[in-house]
Amino acid sequence: MNLKGKVLAVVCAISWGFSSCGEYQKAMKSDNYEYKYQVAKALYEKGDYTRGLRLWEKVVGYYIGRPQGEEALYMYADSFYKRKKYVLAAYQYERFLRNYPRSEKAEEALFLKGECHFWESPKYSLDQSETAKALDELQEYIDRYPNGAHLREANNMVLELLNKLQQKSFEIAKGYDKIRDYQAAIKSFENFLIDNPGSTFREEAMYYRLHSAYELAKNSIKSKEKQRFEEAKGYYESLVRSYPETSFKGKADKMYQDILKKISEL
């Protein structure tokens, strides 16, 4: 049997589940790149990404620049993705896009690269550089493919990532309130509200801004009390104007009554 016939027989055998272990071992030991490539492809199509990756590692570099290179590199990247090795998958999708920017798979690769960074984004309390990277990648997909197949998914991921960044900023501001650094808390809440006007944390941020201002006024020297209680009064009015039925109304109203009393006494 010639080489072409042998490769075809191997593909058929693996596709139907016969002798796949033996063929895999043969391919690993073989010096023939076409043989390795066909076995790796058959394993990929079968869903055996772990063993397929070991073969792709040996052939991808050889095939870049050759006719099979586009398919080989995409399957290599996708095998990492299917195995949830997102850092490695993102790197190989990027490599694919650099080498084959006009590929029919370019849109899919760009989206999946962004999705890989999305899954690597940690919880809000940790460093958010991966979140920023995911946002950049997904926004690039949205901008480049405004009618793309994954537009809705990309937009949903962007919203989730933005919410995570907003939560981090909000919790930092709230932390200042907790340690009684009220001036820093007020400034942080002000910046948060300016930067994130539609945030899900907006109501809570407005309440804690009021709380920080109220506590700052209570602990101020006499010459600054009136001005600071007036500022706290303004924050209360902003809160109830924006959220008439705020879940913080009981606590906010209690502070407001004390603020009015203090102002009348000064």
C-alpha cells in the first residue's frame, strides 16, 4: 500500500474507533508529517483533543506557510479551547489570526480569543488586567463584525466584565467608608458615579456617599460643620430624587432628620 492509501486507511480506522491507540503511537514515532497531520485531524474530529494536541505540537510549525497550515493551526488552537486551556488557546488563536487574517475562520478565532480571556478574568477583588484584555479583545470583535454570529454573546460578556470592574471600584470606595476615611470615600464615590452612570451599584454608591458625608460632618471641627452638613443634605436629596423608593430609605431618612436638626442648631 502506498503512503496515500496508508494515510487514508488510518483516518478511516480512527474515525470508526478501530486501532486508534496503535495508530496514535505509530504517528507519534513517525517522521512523516503528513501521516502525523492526518492522525491528529482524525483525533480532533473524534473529540480526542488530548492526544491530538501532542501530535499538533509536532506538526503545526512545519505546516505554517503550507496549504494545510491554516487548518492545522486552527485545530491546534481549538483543541486547547476544547480542553479549557484558555491561556494557550488565546495565544494560538492570536497566532492563527496573524498568519491567516483573511481566513474564513478569522471571525470565529477572534471571538474565541476574546472568550478565552473572558474565562481567565478573575473575581473582582483580584488584579483585573485579564479583564481589561478580555474587554479589548471582545470590543475588537464587536467593532470588526457588527453583524457577527457571536455579537450577542460578545456584548453580554462585555457587560459582565464591565460590571466586574465597576464592582471593584465600588468596593474600593466602600472600603474607605469602612475604615472611616470619609473624605477619600466621598471622592471615590463621586468618581464612581461620574464614570459609571448606568451601574447596578449606583443606588448603593449614592447611599454610601451620603453616609460618608454625614459621618464626616459629624466629626468635623466647628468651622466646617455647617458646610459639610449642607453637602450631606444635598447627597440625601440626590439619592431620594433618583430612587424615591430606595431600599436604604429608612437609614437615609434617619440621617436626614439629624442633618436638618444639626443645620438648624448651627
